[in-house]
Amino acid sequence: MTTVSLQSLNAADKAQFVAALGDIYEHAPWVAEAVCGRRPFATLAALHDAMAAAVRAAPADQRLALIKGHPDLAGKAARTNAMTSESKSEQASAGLDRLSEAELKEFHRLNNAYRDKFAMPFIVCVRRHSKDSILREFARRLQNHAAAETKAALGEILRIGALRLDQRVEAADRLKVHGRLSTHVLDTHAGHPAAGVAIELLELARHGEPRLIASATTNLDGRSDQPLIGGRPIPIGRYELRFHVGDYFTGRGAAQSDPPFLDVVPVQFAVAEPEGHYHVPLLVTPWSYSTYRGS
Amino acid sequence: MTTVSLQSLNAADKAQFVAALGDIYEHAPWVAEAVCGRRPFATLAALHDAMAAAVRAAPADQRLALIKGHPDLAGKAARTNAMTSESKSEQASAGLDRLSEAELKEFHRLNNAYRDKFAMPFIVCVRRHSKDSILREFARRLQNHAAAETKAALGEILRIGALRLDQRVEAADRLKVHGRLSTHVLDTHAGHPAAGVAIELLELARHGEPRLIASATTNLDGRSDQPLIGGRPIPIGRYELRFHVGDYFTGRGAAQSDPPFLDVVPVQFAVAEPEGHYHVPLLVTPWSYSTYRGS
Amino acid sequence: MTTVSLQSLNAADKAQFVAALGDIYEHAPWVAEAVCGRRPFATLAALHDAMAAAVRAAPADQRLALIKGHPDLAGKAARTNAMTSESKSEQASAGLDRLSEAELKEFHRLNNAYRDKFAMPFIVCVRRHSKDSILREFARRLQNHAAAETKAALGEILRIGALRLDQRVEAADRLKVHGRLSTHVLDTHAGHPAAGVAIELLELARHGEPRLIASATTNLDGRSDQPLIGGRPIPIGRYELRFHVGDYFTGRGAAQSDPPFLDVVPVQFAVAEPEGHYHVPLLVTPWSYSTYRGS
Amino acid sequence: MTTVSLQSLNAADKAQFVAALGDIYEHAPWVAEAVCGRRPFATLAALHDAMAAAVRAAPADQRLALIKGHPDLAGKAARTNAMTSESKSEQASAGLDRLSEAELKEFHRLNNAYRDKFAMPFIVCVRRHSKDSILREFARRLQNHAAAETKAALGEILRIGALRLDQRVEAADRLKVHGRLSTHVLDTHAGHPAAGVAIELLELARHGEPRLIASATTNLDGRSDQPLIGGRPIPIGRYELRFHVGDYFTGRGAAQSDPPFLDVVPVQFAVAEPEGHYHVPLLVTPWSYSTYRGS
């Protein structure tokens, strides 16, 4: 993905500006055009707010066209490779490009039911979701009235636009679209941070195997050098952290049973706020552990 | 399995006595014969001690014959249905009757290596073991010297005999061959035991799926009415307890995120002492939990 | 205190029966007289229920006389040694016999305010209370209307009667007037119960020094051989448990800092249900601990 | 205390330089004189290292004179107000200016015993100590041989010098003479940091009342805005944190018993490394809590 600086956007001519931001809203370069004359933008947030305001201020039929310009999730456009590259990579982020046959059928069924009821595609900001939570949203929103659903679709479009803009433009500020998932291992047997503990983060799914999405080894402060997830939303979904504490305590020569009472400690939890900070620490001895949503 | 009371054993004639206990030691009714004249036995422990002493006091060649009378683990006798019913149910308890092809090959390889080195079958009290720990024992004992290994084999035979006797004979006392695995769920959000929590206990294996071995729902005291494992050894191995706390807190109307931060809490641990008491409690709120080896 | 068996009460003549139970209700042998003819009582609970029913069924003026027969708390009868021996030992149990000058004045003030408003003495089952909670009850009940307060006073009289009866009569059953306070120390550094830990239980007061009410050393199961409080109500109030874990870990040779990070661990908590079971365990390493209301 | 910048020290003439740093080492302006010609010093650490090297390189009799130039702890110079202002404020920091009669006698006894054995005053960097730990050090070092004790005294003098220098000179760097004591309150009942919890930190003493040394209220992240102790060593000693969690949960409307099971939670711990980071968090619900040495 090519990025562009806020500074150069402020200095660009109109054609360049629209070329750079024309796909922030799907098939809707008119949004970029509408804000071009408002430059310069002091911050990325100001640029985003202007674009969002332009969307909200557009006539109803233009807003509806914007909605209808979006592809189905795991739909025909995806299968025939007819999506914008943005949509393609977004749908892939939630695993929609590798669904099982049963899941494809379920999406097909929901897409049809949704189009039958609302005459538009189901839109959700997939970077904030896992496969399971998309299906849950789908089922939930199918119950909406048309007016509420049009509003919901526009809300999701603004979220998609904000995420695309945040990734596209280099600026001193960032949009508030980032979550953070971090951990911390404290060795309460020895009274200090546990260094050198291997950790894996897996995304769980109702159906199908857990998917490894990050691994790390704790540093001297018992933390991973980087957050396990950062700089992007944490998809709503269920996760498992695996802490390899058996190897850690063996390496330290701590007295353990054979086999060790604790070996790999799994901690499963769900993320409900993609922009939230989830800190999930482990306090551990060879015989006990605690975990909690920390801060 | 037919059981018999200690009282009736004390009153039986010799033929009946030997018929009842002749298979406590594999293909070795002479053990029962040897102790028949020592009756009456005041306790089951006294009967066991007498039989064990008879084994230990037997001439070396008779002890060796006793060892050699045992079938291979997952060996030819098992495949051709030529084992005693005792051996058959013991091997099944550790899952040796449902090995994968790869596992069968591994047992075959180890059986051969063992017979080549020691000229006798590998004997282990399988009711105290899982598949994984048998393989670990196998590899470990292959390193032994012959004398140490003969001693180890006899030790296992005495353990097998004790377990068979404990199951066969009704008496006021029990032999010390039982472990206990229990749990306890405390709702530290509300400050009382968590009643109505669904719990599952699974046996884990290095290869293959977890196997459900017990399920329970906590009672008003936050415990299962019966120990999850009791009245028998706990096979050396790795286990997972699954606590369905999301449903519990939803049922109590506790404030949770959507989806709930905690839903099913998995706790994995290993058992190293089959006759030990493993108490593995959970202290839990919708946002935190602790577990430990308790008592 | 002399005790008497339920059996002998059932067999006694009326004079003996009334002599034995005449002071269960303060200066009101008519309660015992009223139930004498209902004998035999199968259980202590049945005897208690009969006596309580007799109190409730008495004419209003007799019930009022019963109320008025009680001494003030820390009042003139106490100072002049004019109380029944039952009242005397009850008031001493809550420390009313060793009040400071300021506290005596406070009781004096409240007694007068209460008598001015309700024309009767303030009655509370002091064995269920500490000094602090009596003062709190006193202030709270002073706000009552007369009818509610008469009902409250009778309720307390029935509690006093139940406790006296439970202590006086030997029977197979006990009345539900007992609480229990227990603890348990688990060494999560070593993975087993902590044996040999010195423990003290102190009663805390808003004013004045903590008062030692029990001490114990944990047994092999990490518990005290006897509950710290049992066989009686736990007075409503605040308590501190002190666990001498520094000495324990030093004795076990566990690595600690110098001075040890943890030495005496204080745990403060309040009891609100005198007949409840308060289990307050400690899970501890040289560097961490947890405590909670358990079961 | 007047401070001076490293920059101006580098620019000063010799007389000014020695005037500014002449009392970093007690009655020993020769240390400042010795390093004056080494200027400019790029960092405070470089200045400190040079001064420490000058002390170590001085002839034995000069080093001994330096040692002998120090006042007794709580000794005659203190009583007659004859100490340098630096020594005076240092001794006050550990409470040596407000000893009880018994403690004064104990110091008198130890000072005499020490002078009798070593013919010099007992020197310890009191800002790293509490009264109790000074007495412990005193008793321990009285057992030393003369050579070891001379070395120990010089080591303490260097620590005193480093602390005085760190406080006197403004520079971009700081010396490694600071510890930090912090806390963090996590509400595991609600799953977020506990804001608005009143906290007190007290220094405990073997004899005498606890002394309040810091109080704070937790901010939105559950922490105090400033470390409870920072920018200086944490005196070796025992401490108590008091967390007012009863008021906090009452303010949040959490269900509690009456009186609340937990009200003020005391956590007692010892500091052994004055330059260490002690993080002592509390994870708390109305019915449970955990604490540990964190990081």
C-alpha cells in the first residue's frame, strides 16, 4: 500500500489529491473532491472529520449509491476477483477469503436474505471483526428496520473510511482507530518479571482450527517488546494466549513435579471493543496462576 | 467383574479361595495358594500384604515366570484377543485398544527393543498411566540395567495385583491405591460458591484429540457432588478442566462485555502422583480468575 | 454453667423443668411453665419452637413486661452487679464490662434517649455483636417507630433465648445459632498446604486496641485443628487475621530478600452474618498472596 | 538546599567550585579540590566517578581522617547541634532526631561499643535506611574485622557523597541512587482500573507507631499520579499500604455485606533494595484481593 504525507496532500493539486484519496470511500471519489477546497488540514483528524461530514451532508440518493457500491462479504465480487484492492485485503483480514463450504453457504444465505429485505449489500467494517462476530452482526442486523439499517451501514462506511485514511496518510496524529493487546508475565515464585517465556496468541473460531496470529518471547520486564496486536483494531472475537511456563521454570531450576503440574498455560478471552486496550497478564508459580483484564 | 467379600473368602474352602483370587497375579494361581493357609485375614490390607510377600519370597525362576506370563502392551496377544480379561480391561483403560497406526508401530518397536534387551515383556501398571506416560516410561526403562529392570517389573506387578485385589474384594478397608481429582468454583464477584457451573474434564494426549472423561455441574457449595476422578488411581498424564463461567455469570445477571470477556475457562495441568489428591479450584469473576493446586 | 440433657428434661417433674429452664427468658419462668405440658420434646429445636411460640402467644402486656425485665446495656444494673448471671456473661462477651469512660457515656446517653422515646430498655442479642456493632444498632433502632421497635426487641429476646437454650441443654441436635470462622494456608510456592504457620485472630474496634481472640498453628493440611470461632455466633464486627509467613518460608529455606518482602500478612475483614460460615484462606508465596471469602 | 548546575560548575573558578562541592564529603573539601582540574565534566556521573576515585586514591591516613570526620548517629554532635546541615537532615530523614529514651540508650551503647572496637564512628548512609535497619546494620557490622569495617565505612561514605551530589547538582543525567515505590489498583469486579481509591503509605517500626509518609488517590488508570516514593532511595524497612476499597465499592454501588467484608485493606511488605523498583498492586473485588511484588 502506498502512503502519502499530510503535508504533500495539503500541497497537491486537486487531481493529485483526489487520486490519492479517491478510494478512501468505496467507488466514491466525490468525497475527496468535496473536501479538496477545505485544505490545508492541520491534522489527520481534521481531514477525516471533513470527509465524514461530506458523506453525512450528501443527498440521500448519493449516500445510498455509496452504500450500494460496496461488495458483498464473501460474495460474487470476491469469487470473481472483482473487488477493489482495499476491499480485498479487508475481507482477507477477517479470513473471508478462506471460508469452508459450509461458511460460504451461510454467507450466501445471509447476503441474499439481507438484499431481499434491504435492497443493498450488508456492510460492516471487517477489520474490526472476526468471522464469528461478522456472522453474529449479520444475524443481528437482519432484524433491524430499514431506517436503522441504513444508518448502521453508513456508520460502518465511516469506520472503514477512517481506517483506510489512517493507513494511507502519514501525519503527526493518528485517528482513534487502534486497539492494543498486550501481556505481562510475573514470576510470583521468584518475585520478579518472567523473562524468556514463549507466548503465542491464537484467534479462536466457533468452527475450524485456532489460527496463530502472533508469537513473542518475554523480555527482562516480562513483556513482549511490541504489543501482540497494535496499530490497528483488535478484531471482535475470541482469543487464546499460550504461555510456555513449564519450560521457563525448568530453565530456572524451580522444583516441579514430573511431568510439571503446569506446562503450557492457555488463557482464553474475548475482545468486545476493537479500539480498547486489552492487557491480559499472567501471575504464575509452578503450581498456580492468575490472570485478569488489566490496564 | 464379580466381587467377593473378605468374609466369604475367609470361610471358603481352598479351591474356592484360589478360584476367586487365582488371577490377581497374571497366570499365577500359586500366589493365592501360598496364602490360603494364613487365613483368616482381618483386613484387605493383610490379605494384600500376604500375597505380595508370597511373590517376593518365591524362587527367582518362579518370579521370572510370573514376569514372562504378562502380555505385551498393545502386542500380539491384544490383537488376537488372547489376553486375560483383566489385562484386556487394563490396557483399554489407558486407550491401548484404540491406538493410531503410528502409535501401534511405536509400541511394536519398543516391545521388540525391550524383549531384545531384557528377554521379557515390558510390564507397567497401566491403570496408573496414560498412553503418553507409558511411552515415556518405556523409553526411560529401556535405559535400565537388567537387575534394576527385573526389580521394576516386579514392583509394577505388585501394583497391578493391589489394584485387582482392591476391585475384587469387598472389605471394610481399602488399599491405598486410590487418587482423587476434585475442583471447586468460587464466585469472587459475588462472594460465595458458584452453583450451577458446567464443568468438563478431558484427558489430553500429545497426539490426537482430547478425550472427555467426566462432566459435572457444581452444587450449592461450588463443588461436584462426586470427585471428578475417585476410587481409582489418576492416570499420570495431562488434563484439561473446562469451566463454563460465561453462562454462569449471564445466568446471574452480572455485567459482562458482549461477547463476555471470559466464557469457557480452560485449566490444563498434569498429574504425577496417581494416588495423590489433586484439588484444582477456580476463583473467578467475569474479568479475572485464579487456579492452583489446592488440598 | 450447668447443662441438662433433653432426656432428663422430658422425664423431670414440672418444678424441676421450670427450675432448669426458668431463666432462658429473662425473669420470665412463665415461658417454661407454658410448655411443660407439651412434653416429651423429640428434639431441642422442638423445645425451642414451643418456647418461642409461647412468647409470641402471650398477651401484649406480658410480652411488654418480658421486654422491660431486661437490664440496660452497660447500665446501672451492670454497675451495681444486679444482673442475672446470664445477662452478666452475655454483656461481658461483647466487652461491655470493660468500656472506656467515653464509651460508658455514649451508652448512658443512648440508653436514656431510648428509654425516653420507647419507655423500655434497649435489647439486643449481644452474643451476636461487638461493641461497635451494638452502638451502630443502637443508633439505627433509635430511629424506629414504637411498633417496629417492640417487634425488634421481641426478635432479639427470641435470639437470646435460643442461644441460652442451646448452651443449657444437651441433645442430639443443635439450634441454628452457630457461626464458623476458619482459614487455610496454601503454599503456592511449593504447591502444597502450608504446615506450621502461626496464625492470630484479633477483633478490631473503632476505638482501642485490637483484642486477640484466637491463635493457632496450621496442621499438615494447612488448617487449624479447630475453627478459629465455632459453636457460637461470630460477633458482627471487624477482624484481623495475622499469618506469620516470613518465619514459615525461612523455615523451609525458600529464597527471600533480607528483610523478607512478606513477614506477617494481615488480613482484615468484617463479619455481617453471625450464623454464617466465614472461610478466609491465604494463598501465599514469599512475594505474593491472595485472600477471599471462601466456603 | 541550594542547587547548582553542572554547566556553571564547569565554568566556575576553583574557589567557587570548591565552595559549591566542598561539603559533598564530610569535612573534606580536598575531594572537590582534587577533581577541579579535571573539568569539564560531561555528565554528573563523570563528576561523581572522579570524586569517588579521588577518595579511593587518597593516602590511608587521609581516608581515615575522612571517616573520623563523621558524627556519631544520634550522638553528642546531634544533641549539641554541632553537625553539618547535611548530616543533620540526613539523620532526621531516618527519624534519628526523634528517638525514644530507650532507643537513644541503644544508639549510645552501640556507638560506644563500635568506637571501642574500631576507634572510629559508625558510618552508614542513613537515607537508605529506617531506624530499625540502622540498628540491624549496627549490630551486624560490630561483628566485622577492622579491615572489612574500614572498607564498609568508605563504601557508605561514597553512597552518602553520591546522594548529596545528586541532590546538589542539576544536570541532564541523574546518579543511580533512586528507588521507586508505586502501586496500582485494579477492580476485578468491574474489569477496569479502580479510580478514586484513597491510599496511604506508612512506615512501620518495631517500636512505636506507624508513620504516614505518603497519601494519594488513584487516577483513572488506577495509579497514583506520582510514585509514592521516588527521586530518592526507599529506606530499607517495613511498610504498610492502606487501600480504602470499602468506600470505593460503596461509591460504585457494588453489592456488599453490611458492614462490608473488605473496608480498608492493609498490605505490609519490606524493602530490601533502596534503589529498586517496588510495584505493589492490588487486584480487588468486594470479597477478595491479591497483591504481589510486580514490576
